[in-house]
Amino acid sequence: MKKGFTLLMAISLAALTLALYARSAGFPFALIDDSDYVTGNLHVTSGLSLDSLKWAFTSFHASNWHPVTWLSLMLNSQVFGLNPTSFHLCNALLHAASVALFFCFFSHATGSPWKSAFLAACFALHPLHVESVVWITERKDVLSAFFLALTLNFYGAYVNGAGRSRYLLCLASFVLGLMSKPMLVTTPLLLLLLDLWPLVRIPAVGSGRGGEGAAWRGAGLRGYPAHLLVEKLPFFLLSAASCLITSLAQNSAIASLAQRSLVQRVANALWTLVLYLEKTALPGGLAFFYPYAEVSAWWAAASAIFLLGVTLAVLKQIQKSPYLAVGWLWYLISLVPVIGLVQVGNQARADRYSYLPHIGIFIMLAWGGAAWSEGRPRLRRGLLAGAAGALVAWFAVSWVQLGYWSDNELLARHAIMVTRENYLAHFMLGRAYEKQGKYPDAIQQYQEASRINPDFAAPLLNLGSILNNQGRPAEALPLFQAGARLSPPSAEAHYDLGSALTKLGRLDEAISEYNVALSLEPDNVLCHNNIGTVYATKGMLDQAIWHFSRVLQLSPEDRSAQSNLELAISQRGGLQGK
């Protein structure tokens, strides 16, 4: 009966999650990053193959190493084609599965299904999680959450005496999670926290739990923290390896922001830790991008005092209420990889970064609220009503927030409205206008993005592309050159330069730029086609044939390349016959 009830609750929570996120099936690909991850990524659009498998494990594309995420996207493309519906639904299903699995772990570990259901429902419905679920690029978020939830369930079964097989499955799930998103590097520390509560493998602090989850006590390891550390050693080693690989993958992105001082980054991190808490309670004004802004010393100091105060308070209560310390430390520890002390990207913070750390806050709310109201029926009824009201409100706010993702123009406009000087939102709005053929409006938005952030290369490249496509390569060329100087080594920038130089008749320079682009992105179909055309124009037919053939290897259905190849072979045959 108990297993049946747990299963029913898990299914119900998953169904509630899908009731919220199923509407995303009709949403388009986002104009920010989804091209890098799916629509413009030949390895993903081509589906699973030996070449794509090799690429997934060896590529640092988009400054990340997450081969399982790439394989997931490739499988999506292989089975369902390049339709955003299937990608969105897969994200939603992974999120729903994680909700059910987190519920199962905490329910079994604590013996408190209703508190666990509240935690899982908070995780399912909170508006800050919309970005992680609805943004196809963030497949890595929902995939890593799924593997973390599996890791916890296998770990719980291992602690409960299921044997070495569960330990190995736990380790395997952790590896898959790291290869989905390296944010899971803090998992070994989270497992140590769970040893404290709710698994109670350290009896010195277990007396305040009231006997919950006694069946999960680890026979033979009680009272021996050193053994618990040794048990986690493989997890720590894997985390260290993941950190090393990630630092190599993100090296260029980190170096590009070296101008931000450590003091600035610490101030922003302290303020962000508090701001996530504020947005947990009052999740309004959410955007897909928050520009980096200076945090005053006063705000940073006040944040530090608040965070230190909460930390000391929960540690003081660790004997009586260990769940408060575990929840708070879960929140702080799991945010460390993305808090910005090592800044990657231009964002001050991101809603998606709270996705897994939020579990710690929900632990505090569920078990702390229940303990506070114990023996006080009137307060208990009020808290239950408040919890239900919060879930309903979060569902409603998430529904509205989801709606912004239904249209790229709407999403960008909303971000501009709720933030200040949001150059990335202006750039995205420009892309939306450009896609609609509203070129004057697009140019205006690109110019605004460049005004706000003169070091942002993308709007310059897009402005140049509009002019180049309008037959104005001489005006486009300086924009492409400026964009190439500002951006890290970029295949797109050198491809654009090659295109403008081709139209200006500077073919040798164009070939040079195309070759640079291909050195950065060897499988760029457009670049192979264009350089092949330039070689054909110069009468260098062997080189042209090679590049057209390469296009057909990468994209067998490319009719333009097939036609170009046949023409080049015909011309070469004609020359040889003379």
C-alpha cells in the first residue's frame, strides 16, 4: 500500500508538471543559443553517427564539454527531426521525471511523503525554473537534474543496504550527470550533507530528526565520518576531473572577462545569493538575460552580514533541526560553480542557476514549516493554506512567464521592459525583426545593442550581414572587420568577411578568410560551398571539387553543392580534353 501510494504521488506530481509545461510544445526555437545547440549545429541536425559521437566527446563547442547533452539533442533530431515540438516536450518530460524522482528520494529517506510532495511541487512549479525547462539550449539543466535525482535514489538504496551494485549505479548516474552539465561537481558535498540529514549516518546530529527515515541508516558506517569520506572519494575525483575539463572548455570565455576585479565578482556573488532568495518568494520581473551591473559596497556588505547570520543561525540549530542546516548549505554549495567568482559569460545572474540549488530552500520550507507549526493546530492550518496558495500562485506566474517564450519578439520585449540597458535583449529583438524581414527595425535594435555594449561583436556582424545581403559589401566590410576584432576567434566573423570580400572581387583575401573560418569550424557547410565557388571562379577546379564534395559528405541533400560539383567536374573535363 505504501509503495502504491508513493507511486501514485510520484505520477500525480509528474502529471501536474506536464500540465504546466505541455503548452511549450507549440513554441519555436529561441533566437539566442538554440542555433549553436540545435538548428545551426550540423552535428546535431545530422542525428547520431560515429562522426557525431566522436564530436560530442571531443568538442568544446559553445565553451562547454557535455557529451551526454549533445547525444540527447542528436537523438532528439534523429528520431523526430528538426521540429521544436519534440525538443520542448523532451525537456518537459525530463523535468517531470526529475520531480517524481526527487519526491521518491525524500519520501523514502524521511518517511514524510507530504513534506516531500511539497518540496517536489515547489521544484516543479517555481517560475525561476521556467527558463531551464522551456529553453531548448538548457537541455543540459533538465538532463543533469534527472541524473542527480537518479544518483540520490541509488545512493539512498545503497545506504539502505542494497549492496555494491547500487553504489556503482549511483556512481554511473553521477558520471552521466557531470557529462550533462558540470554544475554537478558539488554532488559529493551534497551527499555528505544527506549523510547528516535525512540519512542520519552521523548520529551526533541525528537526535533532532524525531526518528524519521530510520530504515535508511547505513549499517556498519554509523559514527565513522572518515569512512563516509573514503566512500565519496571516487565522486570527488570525478568532480576534480570535470572541473579540469570545464576550465579548458571555458578558457576563452573566462579570459574575455578578466577585466572584472575579484572585488566586483565577490560583491555580485553576495548580492546574487540574496537576490535569488528574494525572487524565490516574489518571482517577478524575470528575464532570459540580466546584464552585469556594479553592486555597491554597502549592498555587498549587507548581503554578507545577512548570509553569515543565516548560516550561523542554522548551524546553531543543527542538533535540533538538521534539515535547516542541510537545506541552507545545499543552497550555498550548489550555487558555487555558477555564482560568478570565476565569471563565464556577461550575465550578472541567471534564473536557470537556481534550478538545483532551490532544492535546499524547499527542504527548509517543507521541514522547517512543519516543525514550526507542530503542536499549534491553528498555525498549522494557516501554513498549509499558505503553502497551497504559494503553489497556486507559482503555477500562475510560471504560466505567464512561459507565455513570453512562445514568441521571440515577445520574449525580447519583455526582457527590455523588466531590465535596464539589456543589450542582448535588443540584439535578440533585432534578430526577430530581421527574421520577419523588418530590416530598418532590425538595424535600429542592432545599433542600440552596440551603443549599450560597444564590445559586443554580434550586432556588428548582423548589421554587416544585412548590408552585405542588400548588395552593399563595401559598407558591410568594416562592420565585419570590427566584429572579428571584438569577438574571440569566430568562424562566423571570418565567414562574413570572406563573403563581403568575394562580392568585392578580392578573391585571394576571401579564400584566406574562408580558410580561417574552416580552421575554426571544419564542418561549416556554407563556408565549404562558398570557398568552392571562389576556387571555381579562379579556375582552381581541383580545390573547388574537393570542397563541394565535402559539402555533400556533410549534407548529402544539398542540391546547390551537387549542382556546383557537377559543373566543376564538367569544366575540368572540358579543360582536360583541350
